[in-house]
Amino acid sequence: MPSPTILVVENEKKTALDIKRRLQNLGYFTTEITFSGEEALKKVKEKNPILVLVDICLSGTINGTQVAEIIMNNFQVPVLYLTDTSKIKTINKNSIVEPFSYITKPVAEQDLYFAIEIALCKHQTKRKLQEEKQKFMSIIKSMGCAVIITDTHGCIHMMNPMAEEITGWKQDEAMTKSLAEVLSLVDKDTGAIIKDLATHVIKAGVVLNLPETFTLIAKDGTEIHIEGSITSILDDDKIIGAVLVFQDITLRKQIEAQLVRNAFYDALTALPNRVLFFERLRQVFERGKRRSNYHYAVLFLDLDGFKTINDSFGHSVGDNLLVEIARRLESCLRSGDTVSRFGGDEFAILIEDIRDVSDATNVAKRIQHTLSLPLYLDKHQISIAASIGIALNYSGYEKPESLLRDADMAMYHAKEQGKACYVVFNAQRLLDTYD
């Protein structure tokens, strides 16, 4: 394996040989001496030296400064400038003011040794930092979460690919823009536009968790549910910016909403199911206990002859009939009332804030009339009616379930009375009322 070499690029041959001799005295391996920038670049490519000494006043089509920049940028090899003491102004003119970046001629061995070792150490440290930065950037880019980094003014410094995908902004177009410009957030509960997140955490030095009510408005206007956090970035106890980490939870929100819907709504008719009905009845029951003049009613409804229709026309027609019945029942109620499918052809209705029994019986009459209207399903004309039982909270019920029990009992009494009618439950007797 060839020994690491130091390349000397020097106009004057005598000076170049003197530097070579001194390098050898110091234990460095130096086999290459070049006298032009073009040749120097060729040798760097061929020999891959560990360091290059370049005469800043190098003559030729490529001067010393240009040669050094190409070597450092294209080959990542450290460079030390060689200059006469009288040429220090050239160093300053070319903005080469970094400490230990040059050495004056004539070269003293001790100065040469220290300059080379410092240059090699600096290069090694810089390379390690670059490797760590590249490793860090690789991790950031491969993360499944979106990452946005800002400076101390809240302006975007970096976005990873996931952040670009979610926001619709490319890093190049988002650079130097404020976080609020790229990350348009709205609190869906309040409708408030969220601004200055980065500025807030930078000033306060805190971690801020984003509520799940926050919705991101992407560049194309798409609304995306997100969750995450934003925190200040510390470097030796000094805040140098902020980092926002978040992820798209839209699918999770949709699944959660569907699970909630499955738990509380009937899959066929989209009406509340018995679980949700009982929850609303419980809330109304508690309200009625606190307000003595608050009245409400429960109606229990069973379709007359539904089994015959199902058997005659098939389950598909039966299902379509139930959906149509659901829509007609909804049309008979106020927006604050509840109609629920209990299963099969049974429905329960909660009518809130009524004056007296007439409000409940009027709803029952409206339902009977609506159900009597012509109904066509799959080219079949179908006639349907319902038996309805009504229970009101006048009787001092101790449990909400008791109202539904009595409404169910009244409904069965309506069946016994010939169907297609409604019955109001009374603690002493059942009062029949027919359409």
C-alpha cells in the first residue's frame, strides 16, 4: 500500500526542493512537486495526497487560490497556502483569513510541522462533522414522520421528504419562508388560525404538543389531520432554532370515526342504534330530574306486516324498505329529536322538550300519515303501517329504561287493538287512540 503523500505546488524549484527536504526531515512522505495549477490538479486526482501545499502566487492560467478551491471542493483534500511575508496582503485580499490556513516562506521546519498537523486535524474534524451531518440527514430523510427545522427567526431551514409530501411544499421553495406560511394550521374546534408556533417555543424554550384538533391545510388546500410536537433546539444552552416533528393521522381519524359510527349507528339505515339511543335518553332523564317542568316522550314503533313483505319480495326489498322508513321517520321529527333503529323492524323515538301529551300524539299521527303514502321499491308498490306505543315522563320514573319498557308495552297493546294505531301508556290504564 503506497504511503500517504503531501503534494507541493510551488513556482520556484529551489523553494520547492527546500520544502520537500524539510518535509522529509519531519517524517512526511513527499514525492510530488509540481509547478503549475493544471499539473497540480492532475496529480491530486492520480495520487490522492493527504495535503497540498500551494503557492498562492502560482503563475499560469489557474492561480493558486483557484487551484486550492478546486482541490478542497472537488477532492476534499486540505490545502495550506505558501506565501512570502511581503505577500500577506494577497492573503487578506482573497479573504483567506482562517487561522493556520497559510505558512510564510522561507519555511521553518517547526512552523511547517505545526501548520500541517493543525491542517490535517482540522480536516479530519471537519470530515467527521460532515459524516455525522450526513448520517443525521440520512436519518431525518428516512423518518416516517415529517420534520421541519427553523432558525431563530422561525424561518424554515430544512424539510425532510415526508414534510414535503404532507405539506405539498418542496424544501427549495419553502427555504427562508416563515413556518406559518408553509404550515397553515387551523384548530377545527374553534376555527382559529394557528400562527407563530416556532417563535413561541423559541422565546419560551418549551416543548409544545400539537392538539389532535389541529388540521393542516396543505398547499393544494387539502385538509390533513396531524399530531406532533415542536420544541426549541439547544446548542450549549443557546437556542438556535426550532424543530417540528409531526405525522399525518387522517386515516387514523377516519378509522376512529368509523369505529365510533359502527358502535353508535345502525349500519343499514345510518340511524342511531340502541346504545346511542339509551345514552341520549339517559341525558334527557337526568335533565328532567333537575327541571321539574321539563317533559319528554319515548315512542316505540313496530312495522305491521314487515315479515310478510320480507318473505314475499325478498330481503333486499326488505332492507330497502327499512332504509326508506328511516328517512320518513326522520322527516317527521325536529332536528333535536332522536329516531333509532333497535333491530329488525323496531324503531324507538325520543321527543324532547314537549308541552304535553298532544305533542307526542301529533308526532305519532304524522308518522302514521307519512308511512301511509305510496311506496315503490324495485317496481313493487308496497303498503306499510306501524303500531306505536308512547310513554311520557309524567309518572316519576326512577330509571330511563322504564320509559322504553312502558312504550314497548303500549306498542304491543296497539297491536292487540288492530295495528296501525298508537297507544299512550298510563300508570293506571292504557289509553287507546286510533288514527
